[in-house]
Amino acid sequence: MKKRIIGFISGIVVFALIYLLPLNGLSHNGQLYLALTLMTVVWWAMKIAQPAYVGGVYLMLLIILNVATPVQVFSSSWTGSIMWLVIGAYLIAGAVRDSGFGERIAYSFIIKFVRSWNGIIISIFVLTLILALLIPHPWPRAFLIMSVMGVVAESAHMPKEDRSKIGLAVFAAACPLSGVFLTGDSTLNPLAVADSGVKTTFIQYFLYMGVPMIIAAIITMFLFMLLFKPSKPVEIDFDVLRAKQKALGKLTEKEIRTIVWLAIAIILWLTSGVTGIDVGWITLLVALLMSMPVIGEVLTAESWSGVPVNVLVFLTSAIAIGDVGSKTGMNHWIAKVILPSSLPHNIFLLALIITVFAIFIHMFMGSVIAVMGVTIPALVAATANLGVSPLAVSLIVFSVVNLHYILPFHNLAILVGNEPDTGGYSQKEVMRLGIPLTGVMFIVALVMAAWFHLFGLM
């Protein structure tokens, strides 16, 4: 409680200092907006309340203090497809989980391919990639894989310390592999595209991000296997796993219906560039049709409970940071004050500068979405005359901050797993992986610069 009170007061002090400082070149509304934003970021970082409550206060203050109109605050989030994509993704993820289809895939893969500790780690990353196309959100995927890995750990009689290492592998794999497909993380990936102001299709996004994120995942996987060894030899009792698999029985009617609708969703995602239909609207429509009689019967009224209102409120507040920041002139002011007066034309040097800037901001702000909201618009403004696509800048920033973490709060997926009943790993284990992983961010940034250059984005 004491820490929360200190955080609450600290945020107010930051607001007062920023609001009263003489900031040349920034309008009154821009300065008020900057003060509110930094206050909110401090509150998020200090965890004074659940993030959605803090985000809700931020949204209301923007409107009440006339920093922005309700239309300006909510237009990008709720009149576009992003929020509806998130809602649809949670519904589809719930259907895959509840039907048992995802669990069936996991058991089949593990029984066929896994024979050792390294095999377990590799299977975690491979399953995460496979399920990234079927379950459009990293948390339900991670929870599903954790449930299966829990059975694997139990069958091998693993000690608690080894189980926690497996938990960290599951949530660490979610960070890079959620970025492979546009629907891999229905919260962050479309937001990164939206922040750039450049529209892209499902296929285009995969072409841009697939190779860099798979490379990032492979580096993360080998780094993990180098740093984390089992405390004793792993011997998996496959009879236990086969019993679990057998208990699932034959494909149920609900599973078959889920598979059919997943196939329809994937086909529509892949052809969105041809049809011109936004992926967000496709995702929501498919989810809703899964509840219809005759053709659906997969989702029920209770399925709505799987759509977290707190995530929607938090996401709305994070989107508002970038959108209203542009309207008040704050983004351009930050780019002018913080970034060098001239950025290099060399794409590799530029990628490294973007990486340093993004990591620096992320170290203090913590929230991936908040960092994207502040950093991407500023860097897009700063690179406007360099002939670099805003999409390239946005995707590099997004990738860097989503892959970078030193402490659990730096990434929501890592934070979610940092609980006894989820991943079960400690902050010390996160730091052991996260510190050397920071250096990997620079390799990933250089890979992305080279890859984007092939597509004419840089």
C-alpha cells in the first residue's frame, strides 16, 4: 500500500513539474497533454492501481480538461477496427481453448517429437508458432501450452525449479512469435500498423515481419537453452501423455465446427488483400457467426466473459497517447527536443538509433503500448524526410519494445507469467534472460533494416 501511495503522489508531482515548466515550442494544450501522459506513465510503472483504472482516469481527464474532444480521444480506437479485432480474437481464442482442439494439437506434437529437455524447449517455440495462427492472442496460447507442459513436467517428475524454467520459456516464446502474423497478437500488432498510418494486409504483414520475428525467436530459444539447464536428467513418461491424449476421445462436433470456422477465418485473413475487407471486421464476424444456430453452436452467452473489459479500456488509453499527442503537437515536440537534429540516411545506423531510443524510453515507461504511443509518432515525424516508410519505423519500434524486458513489468506477457499459478518463474529468472536478450535487440533491428530494404520500406 505504501508503494502505491508513493507512486500516486509521484505521478501528481511529475504532472505539476511538467505543467509549470517553461517548455518553448509547445502549446498550452500540448504541455497539459504531456503532463497528463507522463503522470499516467508513472502511475502505470508504479502499479498504483490496475492499469485499466489508471488508463480510464487518463481518458476522462483528457476530456474534462478540454485537452481533446471525446471524438478525438475515442475515434482511432473504437471507430476503427482495432478494438473489434481484439474482441473477436478473444472470442475465437476461447473457442479453440474450450473445444479442446488446441490441447489435442499440443499433445500430438509432444508425443511425436519431444524426447529431451532441449526438445521440450524447442517444442514450446514450435507450438507457439503453430498456435499463433489459430489463437489470435498470446495469453490464451501460453495458458494452453502451460497446461500441457504441466502434464509433461509431472510425467517427468520435474522439480519445481525446472518447472519454473519451462514456464519462462513458454512466455518468452510468446514475445517474438506473437509478431509473426498480424493476428498473432490482436492487441499489439494491428496497433503497430495503425500507429504508422500505413495500411497493410495480412499477407504483407507476414512478408515484412515473418522472417525477422522467427530469427528473433530462434536466437531467444538458443539463448534460453544456453542459460537454463535442467537440474536433473529429463525422462518423460509418455504413457501419461498418451492417457491424457486418449481421454480427449475422438474429435467432437464442437471441435469440428471450430476447425471449420478457423479455416474460414484463416482463408479470409490470407485473402484480405484481394477482398479489401479489414482483418478486424473479418475476425469479429467469424467470432459472431460461431454463435449462430445451425452454422455455429460453438460460442455461447458465457463466452463473452472471456473478453476482458479492462484490456479494452487500457488499450483505448494507450492508443489515445499517440493519436491525441499528434493533434496537440506533443509528438513533434518530443521528436525535436529528444532526438538528434539530423538522423543518418544509412538504414543500419538509423535502425540502431531507433533501437537505443526505444529501449531507453521503454526502460522507464515499462508498458509496451504506452511506449509505442509516445515513441512511434515522434520517430515517424523525425524520419519524415529520410525516405523511410513510417511502417518500417513503427514495426522496428514495436519489435524492439515487445522483445525487450529486464523486469517482468516491461512486457505484459512476461508479467502475466510471473505468478505462481501461471508461469511460476521469478523476477531473478526474468533478469537472467532479459539482460543478455537486450543485446539481441540490436541484432534484430539490423536484420529488420536489411529485410525491409528488400521490400523498399527503408
